[in-house]
Amino acid sequence: MLVMPDAIWPVFLLQLLAAVTVDCSREGKQDNENIQPGCKLEGMHPLLIVTYKNITISADKITLPNGARVAVRCRELGRYKLHGDSSLQCRNGAWNGKLPSCVPTTAISNYTDDVPPTILFGLPAGSAAIEPSGALAVFPGSILHLECLFARRLGNPEWTWTSNRQYLTGWAIAAAERDWKYRLSIYYAKTQDSGVYTCSTPRGLTNSIRVHVVDVHCPTIGQPAAPLSGKIEGARMGQSAMFKCPKGYRLEGAPNITCQYNGVWSAEVPRCEAILCPPVEPTNATLQLLEHNNSHGGRVVFACMWGYKLLGPQSIRCEGDGVWTNSIPTCTEITCPPPVPPKSGRIVEHERANSRKRSRGRKVGALVQFACRPGHQLTGEASIICTESGSWSHPTPICKVRCPYPGDPPHGRIAPLKFWYEPGDNIQVTCSPGYVTPLEPVKRPTCRENGVWSGPPPPCRSYKDV
Ligand SMILES: *[C@@H]1O[C@H](CO)[C@@H](O)[C@H](O)[C@H]1NC(C)=O
Ligand SMILES: *[C@@H]1O[C@H](CO)[C@@H](O)[C@H](O)[C@H]1NC(C)=O
Ligand SMILES: *[C@@H]1O[C@H](CO)[C@@H](O)[C@H](O)[C@H]1NC(C)=O
Ligand SMILES: *[C@@H]1O[C@H](CO)[C@@H](O)[C@H](O)[C@H]1NC(C)=O
Ligand SMILES: *[C@@H]1O[C@H](CO)[C@@H](O)[C@H](O)[C@H]1NC(C)=O
């Protein structure tokens, strides 16, 4: 039976994955013998970083020409150990070396002693960058700590190196580190310190880091011009520059650039772009813009044509990364509620109200007139207007029961003299000189509850006729 210790599994899987994913094809050969076949590279395991012509291949699937040389390393330098060749060349459709894989080390395996040790690096002074080959390029004069991570209770690892200089090695001093960091320190690195540094565990498992002390500079970056601002560490390999834009600007490009192993900045100096919101255009002639400022922090103020009101915000502001705080409002026609005819009265159909759409008679400025049935007096306003607030200028008038002025009889006068008489009122007639009302007592006309006189005013007769 095949029994595999747990810790071996990840190694095994990674090797399998790498073996499956680096595939060299012979396509093209049968078509034309003169075309040199390329090699395919696809579905690389995420832990592997492949570099071709010093450029990291990020495409998932790529065919490289015959003769192409790629550098392969593991992500997280020192935390994985590369098994296989760090450099491969495509020769007649096949890669020439052992297909690489990444093996986890102690920091990943919980410090068991069946995996190679992790090597971390620290730079208390100076700077460093990683080369495509996986070598650590260190700027001259730097202080470099190489930390071999190993459980001290399992024994002492050992540092060996290829340069012919001497280095201090030993367990770290600080309490938090002394039981698991076995250190080698390079003070004020010089070219002669270049070489391979290997940490071996008591069981003979090793991991190495290649150090390349090299004086590389990137082109100097001047103080950025406003509005861009930045903090520039320097232009030595491994140094960074960090950039910022003020509020209202968007940083276009990388906020953070680093001088790489090859003297090239990892990206260009970024730019600050003023943040603008998309310009607002009224979608309807009824909508008007009183103010239009689509800069960051600016606003657009809306209004509607006379007779219309806003449905939505009166203003919107350009915020964040160039978005309006709200959507554009619309204008809707202001209308008054349907007018209510008075009890015992009616609405006098106005020529505007006669139009097909009934609500047209309820637009701002529309006039509505009322009339009362005969025998009624209109109190209140006989005509009302639809105002801009969408309400009528006055309430519907009231039609009160009243008897009209019945008219003076010939040769006589009615008293009291009024336009309207309330129910219960009565009138008497005063005749002109020489005229009299009938002698026998006649009932005075009374205004009845239905607005009709109980009778006509008594006539005035000539004195002579009586
Ligand atoms: C890649 O970078 C290394 C180190 O800077 C340099 O020596 C080499 O010439 C470069 N190769 C290419 C193809 O640019
Ligand atoms: C590592 O050890 C911790 C604590 O002993 C445990 O919780 C964790 O599961 C271990 N991880 C692995 C990958 O073995
Ligand atoms: C800038 O980049 C360096 C190196 O990649 C990184 O250590 C640092 O955290 C970054 N800083 C910011 C502000 O992103
Ligand atoms: C637009 O608004 C911004 C932010 O409030 C302000 O700084 C700018 O002066 C305004 N532009 C104009 C033309 O009013
Ligand atoms: C403009 O808006 C008004 C009121 O909302 C609407 O009646 C009219 O049809 C709209 N006109 C256009 C061209 O969209």
C-alpha cells in the first residue's frame, strides 16, 4: 500500500500541476517544415511566475517561439522552494529543462522538519528588488538579514554561502524571534557579497536565496507638479515613490511605483485627472438649468417653465468618483383639483373648460366662474383662479336662499330696499302722494324658505279710484 505523509501531499500536487500545465506543442511542424515550432505555456500554476525577455507573462496561454528562454520563479520569494530549472529554453518545440514546481517550506507547513526551511529577508537599511530569475538584487551598502525559519527545539540549521567573505550567523536575539529565526547578516553589502546563501536543516533539507549586489538606479523623479503630490524615497533600486491627488481629482496610473532590478520604474509617474460628472442636458424643454457645474463638488440647479413643477430634487451635486448625487428631475404640469360646484349652483362653462381635455381647464391661470340657481344669492367669489401652488385662489362660493328685489309697484316704493331678502323678511309698500294701497289690511309679502315671495307687492291705487 502506498502511504504518503500528509506534508508531502502539497508538494506532490504542485509537481503534478506544473507538469500538466507546461505543455510544449509541435504545432505548425506538419504545415511547414521551415517554420520553427514554438513551445506552449498555459494554465501555469498560480505560484509560478514566468518571465520572458524580463517581462512577466500574465497571459493564461501563450506560445513562445523556438529559442525563447523563460525564467521561472516562485511567488513569495523564500516561502516556496523552486524544484526544477529556473531557466528553460524552447528547442524545436520542447522545453529543455526539468519542469518547475513550487514546494512549500517551514513557514507554510507549521514548522515541521520534513520540508525545506523558509528564507525571509529583512532590510534594516538600504533597498532591494527581485530579479526575474528569483535572485534578490541588493543595493550596495544595504544591511540584509537572511532569516532561516526553523523550530529551534528540532535542532540548529546551518548557513553556507558561496562568497568568500565571513558573516555572523545565529539565532535571533529578540524574544519573539529567537526560537524560530536563524539569521545570517550582511552588513553594508558589497559586490563581493553576491552569491548563493543556503540554509540546511539538521535533516539535510535545504533552501537557497541568490543575492546579487548591484548598483542600479532608475531615472530621478522630480518633485511632482501640482495637483499631483508625492513622497519619493529615492531612485535607487528597490526604492518607491508614492503619489496622491487632492480631493476632486482622480489618480490615473499607479499610486505607488518602485525602482526595479533593471533600473526601470515599475510604472510611469501617474497623473491627476480632474473629476467631472457627465454633463446634464435637459431632456424636456419644460426643464431649465439655473446652474450647471459638473466639476467635483459642483452642482446643477433645476427649475421648471411657468405652470410646471419639479418632480425630484431641485439640485444635484457631483460627488465621489464623478457621480451625481441624484437623478435628474422632471417637470410636470401644475393642475388644480377639479372645481366643486356650489350646492344649488353650477360652474359656468368657460371656453377653456370646453376643450377636449378637462384638466386643461385646471392649469395654472385657469378661471372658473360660478352661478347660483334662481332664488339664491352667491356669497364668496364668483370666479376663482388656479394658482401656481396648484390650489384655487378661493373656496367655492355658497349659494344662499334669498328672495330677489321684487321691483317697485307703479306709483309706489318698496321698503326696505335691498337686492336680496332673507327668508322671513317682509316688505311694505309706500305709495306716491295721491296713491294708496287698498284699505283692507293686506298681508305683507314675506320671503319664503324657497326664495319665493309669498305674494306680489300690493298695488298703489289712485286716491280717486278708491
Ligand atoms: C533582463 O535583465 C537582466 C538583469 O537586469 C539583464 O542582464 C538582461 O540582459 C535582461 N534581458 C533582456 C532580454 O532584456
Ligand atoms: C498549524 O498549527 C496550528 C496550531 O497548532 C493549527 O491550528 C493549524 O491547523 C496547523 N496548520 C497546518 C497547515 O497544519
Ligand atoms: C507601495 O508599494 C510597496 C511595494 O510594492 C508596498 O510595500 C507599499 O505598501 C505600497 N504602498 C502603498 C501606499 O500602496
Ligand atoms: C464649480 O464647482 C466647484 C466646486 O464647488 C468650484 O470650485 C468651481 O469654482 C465651480 N466652477 C464654476 C465655474 O463655478
Ligand atoms: C415634456 O414634459 C411634459 C410634462 O412632463 C410632457 O407632457 C411632455 O410630453 C414632455 N415632452 C417631451 C418632448 O418629452
